Amino acid sequence: MQYKKSLLTSTFLASALASYIPSEPWTTLTPDEDYPSGAITDHLRTFGIAVQPITSASATATASVDKRDVVSQIGDGQIQATTATEAQVVSQIGDGQIQATTATEAQVVSQIGDGQIQATTATEAQVVSQIGDGQIQATTATAAQVVSQIGDGQIQATTATAAQVVSQIGDGQIQATTATEAQVVSQIGDGQIQATTATEAQVVSQIGDGQIQATTLTTAQAISQIGDGQIQATTSTVAAASQITDGQVQATSEVSDDDAENGQDTEGAEEDDYAFSYSCLTDSSLAMTLNGSILTDSRGRIGSIVANRQFQFDGPPPQAGAIYAAGWSITTDGYLALGDSDVFYQCLSGSFYNLYDESIGDQCTAIHLEIVDLITC
């Protein structure tokens, strides 16, 4: 017993020593491993991410060039994904957390206000929007739905059987219904983003805290962002998510010849040769850019792996105890990578998945986070 206690103490101490201390520069919080061969560390156009579950047949497959549903952002930056079985787009909630749904297909994860990112359990892709705290969540619907933003930034999607649009509540949370088709998740006041449990692809948005969450659908979904940054996605089948914390519509950013002439950093400009999927940019979409291996959402928060290994957006600077805050890239297959790995995990938490950079238990499944360019539709 004494040995176990000592071992646990040593483990926590090692983790603490490797994590972010507010007085230190956070840009050095990078994995030891180098980027995958051919990966780019700059993507100057606005993009979202979609959850793509890894199977034996898809482990080596590249992302197809298609229209995707985008992930929105909630206030806290958390990102969540649904439990769907197909690719989903994850959105962001206000606290920056990112979550994915439990769907069985690729989903797009959005961001909630606290920077957390979550995906839903839906079986197809869904779109999640952003709530005030940054959390992003998606519902268990079977088709794509659109999620809007509530006052605290949380984003949630409904359980309807056809595509639905989710609005924003006072605390920023975004919720979507349990419809059976793709859903789009928007942003609520606290930044949380939630999507329904639909079965098709969804886009995840961002909630106020930056958390990102996705629903339990069986196909790809898009996740939006809620106020705390958490990102959650619904279980719908297909949808797009946008960011709406201040209600402004985010536009994509592109590199012009003038930018190059003015000396702006155009490293990674070869990204234009990459054929990414695309989705419509909405007010609650988890909209990100990649610059010098640093991932930033539309609110300027930093994409990081926090102390519990969860993917979310915070700061800047990132929250105390963050493990990684730089070292992001996009692979030649069109997936988000951290260090030398493009494999992430969606781990079931109730009716939503939270996104992590490593498995934390039996309820976790390996996923890719597909890059989805956001365009004005």
C-alpha cells in the first residue's frame, strides 16, 4: 500500500513538473516528438474539425473531399463529440472544452467557452455550436441538427429525427435535439456547445468555456462552441456549426499577395495544395486558425491539452497545469495532429464524449479530427 501511494505521488509530481506554470512561457509546451512527415504548421484559412472514428478499414484512409458540417464553439472552450458512428464536426463552448458525440461515424467537434472539446455519440456527422462558457455538446439525434447558443455559452442539440437548428440560451450553453439526422450546434451564453444524438455527420461548435462536445450519432456531426470553451456535438447525421458568443459572423481568413509582400509569415502556404472538406461558417462555428503550430479559436483562445488530458481552448495564456499549448499541425491526410500523432480519443461522459489526446479508460475510442474549411455560404 505504501509503495502504491509513493508511485502515485511520483506520477502526479512528474505531471505537475511538466505542466504549465503561469509565470513561465506557454509557447514552449510542445510534445517531444516532431511533426508527421509532410505536415503543415500553418493554416491561414478559418477551419473547423470533424470527428472521424478510427476503424480497421479507415485507419489508413485519407479524408475525402466533400462538404462537411462544421464544429461550433462554446464559451468555456470545452469540446465534446456525440456518440454517432460517422464523422462529425466539433464545436467549441465558452470555456474552451471540446467534446464529441457518441455517433459511429466521423463527427466535427465544436468548442465551448472554457476551451473543452467534446463529441457526441451519434452515428453520423453532426454540427455543434458554441455556448458562453466554451463547452460544446451535441445531442443523440440520428440526423444532422443545428444547435444555437444560450446565455452561459453552452451549446446543445435536440433529439429530433431530422435536421434541427439549435439556438443560444442565457448562460451560453448550446443544446441540440435527439433527431435522427445531422444537426448543427450553436453557442450559448457560457460557451457550452451541445448537439443531438442523430446518426449522421454533425458539425460541432464552441461554447463559452471552450469545451467541445459531440452527440451519440452514428455518422459525422459538427460541433459548435459554448461560452466556457467546451465543445459538444449531437448524435445527428450531418450539419454545420458556427460561433455566436458576440453574435458576429466570423469570416474566413486567407493569405493574399499583399500579405506576402508586407512580410507576413506565409510558412505553410503550401496548405493551398491540400484538398480539405468544407462546411458553411455560421455564428456558432468552432472557427480556428493554425499559426506556427499554435491553435487559436476565433476568440483568440489557445488550443491546449489540459491537466486531465482533455482538449480545450483557454486564455491566453492557457490554464494553469496545461500540458501542451503548441506543437499542432495538419497532416497530409487532412487530420489535426499534436506532436507526431494524429490520433485522439473520444471518451464517453454521460451522453457525450470528451476529447483527449490519450485514452483515459474503457469508455474511450480512437478518432481522427478531420480539418474542415469554413466558407461563407
